[in-house]
Amino acid sequence: MFITRNISNKSKTNISLSNFYRSFGSSGSLLKTKTSDEIWTNAASNISWSKPYKELVDISNLPFTKWFRGGEMNTCYNSIDKHILDGYGKQLAIIYSSPVTGVTDTLSYEMLHEEVCKFAYVLQKKGVNKGDRVVIYMPNSPQAIIAMLACARLGAVHCVVFGGFAANELTIRIRDCKPSVLICTSCGIEGSKVINYKAIVDQSISDASSTHVVDTCIVYQRPQLTAPLTEGCDVAWDDEMSQVPTSVVSDNLIPCVPVESSDPLYVLYTSGTTGQPKGVVRDNGGHAVAVKWAMEKIFGMFPGDVWWATADVGWVVGHSFAVYGPLLNRCTTLIYEGKPVGTPHAGIFWELIERYKVKGIFTAPTALRAIKMMDPEGEYIKKYDISTLQMMFLAGERSDPASLQWAEEKLRVPIRDNWWQTETGWPICGNMVEIEGYLPIKYGSSFRPCVGYDLRVFDYEENIELVTGENGRLAVKLPMPPGFMQTIHDNDDRFVESYMSSIPGYYDTGDAGYIDEDGYVHVMTRTDDVINVSGHRLSTGSMEEV
């Protein structure tokens, strides 16, 4: 069953696969009239540049690619200041809902600007300047976003570590990125349990001190737990913010620092096969262009829309589509601290959609499975008016057909899977709804490659490109589109070895699957999860599907 609802003022047409490919050729692309360069040139025109770029893309040193070479901009300016200057300062930027604490809050773009400027002043007083690294260890909260944007305002590089990670994981990241300042909350909330974040931070700073000393720790004290502060190192967020002169905001004493397009915005660590996490470095210019473009073209979200990415800000989805994507595109982003079930019930998603008039939601198949298990008949869905919801997007793992079909039936809106990675920063594959309309679903597929991704399938031994329908390694032909990682932090050699050496001229995604006769991509497993039995390669995804 294929159910749709109009998603914008633009007309959408549902068409069968056969008609789609008959109309637009075997490639199935509606983008034949434009080259990829034209698309990215147009997308870049929607970003404010303090200095125009000289070259769209520099591929003289592949696999290292620089987009918008020579251009200067600031991600914080494009996320906040630009919208205020355009007259939208009163629009809501952030809605915060924390059922685990009972706290709700809202911040307009003007209010967010004030908080970010004040905290950037605090960071500057603590010696944070352009290029410095700052570790953020906080739960899903406005303070985490304020800290991220304050770093971006100064041209500093933030490294958000998922709140609740064990001390050893935090220690590894401190040692690798060598922050000048660490920002944390006194605690996090997991269901009804209070987690002492400050104790974890203290242990990590102590363990890392043999190779790197953290001079300053800024602590946001939460009412659920007040953490003791170490004199000479720790300072309280609220105390520091209360001492910021009013002139900092009124006289714009902390203007946005222009940075090169290729300068790093953040480092985000992903798991490493050797046990040593890889610090993915994301640039400013390419990232801003890509995630703003994706908000409209892939997710169908426009300025003023209310959008909810349920991911924690500690993950890449949180970075790209809970924080930067919606703010760059002048949307209102809903930040949620809680679980899909149990905080307080299995209908909390639908309750918040009704309350805040959410247009689009991005969540994980895991969340759907949890809700389905607790509410298989969708009784909670019936209790709420979710008529504002026009689409749901899934990512984070393979979407099992049963859960996707359940969501289609109960929610009666299009459900769209997409596939991407921390390294890519935005979807490799998905339904570009504002370009292609709603493509027909193939359950188990994450749709077709998005603009800029020339995706191929190779065998496991000899780098032979495979034909349609054959299972193998999924790889993207270089150069990668804007928004892709620049390198691994402080380790160019590992970047090349990990991603670019196994199939020369290609980015090896580390995922395995196949592309079918209609160009739909089916991601079945990680390449190191493929099971070899008597010469036959069996993917865990294929077995799960059976």
C-alpha cells in the first residue's frame, strides 16, 4: 500500500516504477538537465559568504577534496544572525522537551543569538580562539546546542561526545583532539536514573592528563544533581553567564569569525576497527551547503517548518539534522530528551507531534520497533491529532520491512528510509522528495543515490565491478560531494588507509549490498559481517530478511 499526503505548496505526483523509468530514462534521474556542479553552485548561493569562493571544487589532491576553495563564511552566522537580519528573529529556533525532567522550553532566533553570544564571550575569556578544540559532554539540551554554536561563532572546533559514554571513551577523545576547554552538565537522566556526568568527566580528565591537560571545565549544574567544582579548573555555567556584560549582545562585541570553507567545524568520533575511534573532521563551507540543501531537497522541509530529528546531538544525525541543517534552513527544531517508550509512554512521539505541530520527523527503525512492540495496534496514535505530520524518515540501521509497513499503515504518511554514515554527513541514498516527488517504495531498500554520489558495487577480492543485482562492497567514485569528511583528525594516513586504499579511486563505505535493476540500493550488512560458507557469501541482512 502506498499512501501520500501533500507535503508542500508544490504539486507531488505518485507514479509507478515502470512509468517513472519510461519517462526519465534508465537512470531514473530528474536531474539530467543540470550537472552536479550546477546544483552545488546554486546550493552555495543560498549560503552567506564573507568572501566569495574562487573555485567550486579542488580535486588536485585526491582523495582529499576541498569544496568552495578560497571562500570564507561562518556557520553560526548562517544559522542565526542571517535570519535575524532577514527579519525572522521572533521565529522559534528551538523547542526543548524533556519528559525525563518535566522541563519544556523554547528559544527564538533572537534568544538563541543572545545565549550563543554570551557563551562565546565566556569561551573567549577562557582562552578559546579560532582553531582551538572544545569537548562537549552533555545530554540532548539547548545548552549543548548553544555550546556548539558558540564554538562555531569563534571559529573553534567542537567535539561532542555522547553523554553517558564511559570514562575510558571520553579519555580517548580528550587525548586525541586535545581540547583547551571541556563543557559538561553535572548529570544526565536515563529513564528514572540520574547519571553523574561530572564524576565521569573528572575521571577522564585525570586519566588523560599524562598526555594532555584540560585547563578549564565549564559545568552546567542541573537540579537533579549539583556537582562539586574543583577550584582553579572548574567553573559554573550560570555563574559565568551572569557576569557577561550586556554590551556583549547590544554592541555585538562577539562577531562571527570568518573561516575558510575547508576549515574544520567539528570533530566527531566514530568506532574504529582497531578499537581506536576515528575523529571525523567536517568542514564549514561544504557541510553548510550540503545539509541546508538536504533539508529541502531530501526531507522537504522549508523555512518556518517544525522539524524533529529524534537523535541525540552526540551522533551525526544530531549534528546534521537536529542542529545545523534545520537552523541553517531557518526551521524550528525540536530537541527531545527521552526515549520513544517509557518516558512516559509509547505515544510520546505522537503527543509531541500534536503539541508542536511537527511537519517532518527523522527517527531510527529501533524507535519504531520499540513503539510497535508496546503499542502494536497503534492505540496511542489514535489519541492524538497528528494531521500536521506529512512525512517520516528513517536511518541509523537497515529498516526492516515489517516495521516500515506498520508505520505506513498506522500513520498514513509516507515513510522514507535513507542510508548514510558519520563519514558522509548526509544521505548517500534516499528519496529526494523535492526533486523526484515520492518514488515508489521497495521494502528493504534505501532508495536511489542522492546527488553527488556515484555509487558502485565491487566484489570482495579483486575489485571487479559487479553487475546489477550482484551483492558486493558498496563504494563511491571520487570526488565525494560537499559535506563529506575532510580527513581523520591529526591522521591523514589513517584516512587514506581506512577509506580510500582498498578500491583505488573510490571511497569504500564498509557496507555491503546490491543495486537492483531500477537503481534502488539495498544495503544488507557491514562488509566485516559477511559470512563465508563454502565459497558463498551470506550477509546478515539477507538472513534477517528471510
